[in-house]
Amino acid sequence: MKSKLAIALAIGLAYGLPAAAQTTSTVTQTGAGNSTYVEQLNTSGTTTATVIQAGTGNVAGDPLAGPPTTGILQKDSSNVAATVDQTGTSNVADIKQTGVTAGGALVLQNGLSNNGTVAQTNSGSVYSEVRQYGASNTGSATQTDSTGSALYVHQWAGTGHTATATQTNVSGSVGHIDQYGANNVATTTQTSGTSLNAYVGQTGNNQVGYVYQTGAANNGYVQQYGGGNNYGEVAQYGTGSLGSVLQTNSTNSVGYVHQFGGNNNRGEVLQDGVAFAYAHIDQLGDGNRAKTDQSAGSNMYAYALQLGNDNTSDIKQTGTWNDAATYQYGNNNIASITQDGNGASWSARNTAYVNQGGNSFAATITQTGNSNHAGILQH
């Protein structure tokens, strides 16, 4: 898709107007053990840099320089674009942009054991993406002191990938990771920001997904589909945020939401079609909401802990041999547990427990089926 700037340039040339200044660099290398670097500083108009490498052990950057240089460095410019495209094994790509406006950076790698990195600092309206195909690749994207930025790491059709997305002192920004395969690890970290959105999406077996956020009015999501032995965790420190873990059609999956040091947060763990699953939500503060929904499964456990006032916890479970427990300490708290399933004996039953300490609280347990067990302690 053409950018608005490219369209404007085409119109200007069609009417005989002077073309804006353009700076372009392209490097193409084929073979093994090659290295290259491009620096573009204080440019005007449209600035692009492209590095294409095919082979083994190639580096977009000069490891022999002292200190080693970045593959592509763009600084103090606007309307910039950088691309590193590598095919092969054990290649390294590195792009840095600092002090830029309306900048984009893309690392594209296809192969095995490749490493791709994008770093953007002190910039506005910037976009970064690391896209990798193959196996055992490492992708990392970082944005610091930026506004209105977007960051993506995609790792597709492979196993053993590691992805990291980090944003520091940003606002109105997005950090996004998605992985397909098995034995992958993804971490999205957003600190000292407001109105941020973090997402980790994983499809396959033995996936690990983390979201960590500090600030206010942030949204953090971990979504895992299929397979088994998946682990998803959202940890948030601040106020007015949403933390969500979704896991579907899997076994031996674990979902955590931690929300500390703030009020009016909402945490949820949603598990559908799961077996031998564990859902855990803990919240510290006032006016928080916790929601756990485990459906169409068995051998599931749900746990909620809330410390503070005016908090609400709601747990729903559908299936057999499930356990739910809610602990609330403070005033004006409300807890609800609903279980729907049959049990033929103690070993095939649902159990529910609510423990509330403080004043002016309410607890409700609703169970449908046979051989179920419930308990409420208020003190």
C-alpha cells in the first residue's frame, strides 16, 4: 500500500511541481559471512534504507568496527523507512532510529537461528516490526520516550522462538506479539506509560506468554489457542487497567492476572474447552473487578484474592471435578461462585469456597448437579 507521502509526491510530479528531496540507500549481498551498515543522519524529504542478504552468518551491521555499528542507523530525520531482509541461517539484523518523526522499521528473516532487533528512541509516530519465519529465531523490538508508536513482533510457522517487545515512557502506543508453533516464549513490557495496549497471541503447544505494564488506563492481553501446557500471565501496576488471559481447547494450562497498587482495575481469566487448568486472579486496591469463566472442561481450579474495599469477584465453572475459591479482605465486597456439573461421588464433584473478612460483604454460591460441596466463611 502506498503511503500518503508517496501519493503526494506522485501528484506533484504529474503537475510539474518540484519534487521533494529523497535519500535512498540499497545494499544487496549473497553468500556467507557478509556484513554491511548504513547511516543516514539529518536528512530532509523522504529517506529510505534497504539491506538484502541471502546466505549464512550474515550481519546487517559491522561487527569489526569499534564499537560495532548498527545495520541501519537513521537519526534526526522525518519520513524515514528502514528494511533488512535476510534469508538463511544464523543471520543478524539490527535497525536503530532516534529523533525521528513518521518513521518505520522492518526486519524480515526467513530461516533458522536468526536474530532481529529494532530500537526506536525519542521519536513520534513511529512503527517497528520484526517478522520471522522458521525455527529458533529471536526477535526484539524496543521503543523509548516515544508517542503514538506501534511495535510488532511476528514469529510464524516454527518452534523455539523467543520474542520481546519493550516500550518505556510512551503514551497511546501498542505492543503486539504473535507466535505460531510450539515451545515459544513471548514477553511484552510497557512501563511508565498511559493508555497503552499490550497483546500476546500464541497458537500451539508449550507456549509461554507474559504481559507486564505500569501506569494508568492500560490494556493487557494474553491469548493462547490449542495444544497444551500453555502459560499466560498479565501483571499490571496502576489504576483503571484491564488484564485478560484467554486459553482455549487445551490441557494443563495456567492463567494468571496480577493487579497491584491501584484502583478500578478489571482482571479476567477465560478458559474454554480446557482440562487440568488453573486460573488465578489477585488484586490489591479498591473498586476492582475479577472475573473467571471456565467452561466445557474438567479438573479445573479457579482462585481469586482481593485486598481492599468495594471489590467484586465472579467465578463460573461448567463441568466436573472442579474447585473454586474466593478470598476477600476489606469492606463492601461481593463474591459469587456458580458451578454447573454432576458428580457421582466425592472424587467426581465440584467444590466452592468463599472466605470474607471485614464488614458489609455478600457471598453467593450456586451449584447445579449432584455430589457438589459448598462453604462460606464470613468474619
